[in-house]
Amino acid sequence: MAESKGTTDKSAAASASGMKVDTKLVRQLADMLAETGLTEIEVEDGDRRIRVVKNALPYAGGIPAQAPVVAAPASPAPAAAPEPAAPVAANAIRSPMVGTAYLSGEPGSDPFVKVGDKVKPGDTLLIIEAMKVMNPIAATAAGTVQQILIENAQPVEFDQPLIVVA
């Protein structure tokens, strides 16, 4: 037989007891994450799918946990000209992942929230699609939607401010 021993062993193990983890491939993918600066990578080969995520946020009840929002120390500014951008970053719900943000559940439907809407903790504000998975982003505290900083179907980066709730 022309196949290498490693390929034959993997095939036999996969058919006998389900999928066997290819640790060499996982290590290669992890190295690739480190080299490229990516936070997530996924590969599929037939029925086998391997996903490697670096610095993933914990999930609770199907809703990704929000990273704690820490206010940056205020820089001294003249009283006559306060900088309006600082409050946006301090009160913003930030993206927990890289993906595409959607403001409504389906194309053409009403958005989850609009400026001026009152929200409570756990209310869905938007959805981020990452790796063909829809991840609801929920309010972490009660308040009023002050600003929506993104457009529907816009690509977003990790830790990018999305919506300001105050």
C-alpha cells in the first residue's frame, strides 16, 4: 500500500472511535495564528473540522460574555473645549470578536435597537457573524442607546466600539 503509516492510522482511528484530534495540525494552526496575528482560524477536511481560537472570551448561556469596559484616564483639557470622543469609548459596547455586524435579525426587518431605546442587561443589541455562526451581542447594563457607531452588515474588529449605552 502506498499510503503513509500516519495517514492509515488516522483513518482507522477516525472510523473506529469518531474523530481523532490531529495534534500536529492543531499546533501548526496555533503557530500560524501567532505568526499572522490572527485570533481565530478554522479548517475543514471532509467531515473533520478544526477551529483554533486565541484569547477567546467566555460564553454564558449562548451569549458571549462582554469584555469589561474600562474607562481611560481623562486627559486634562480646557473647560471650554471638552473632548466629546472620550465618553463614546468609555460607555461603548465593544466587539468581542472579528466578524460582520448586523443590526437586525433578518434583512429588511427592524433593527434590534435604535438611538433613544431603553435597554436592560441581556437585551440583544446586534449580532456578529463569525465563521458562519451568529453571535448575539447583549447589553451589559441598563441604559439608553446613545449612539450606534456601525452600519448594518459592516465588518468589525475585535474590541471595536459598536454601540454606546449610557
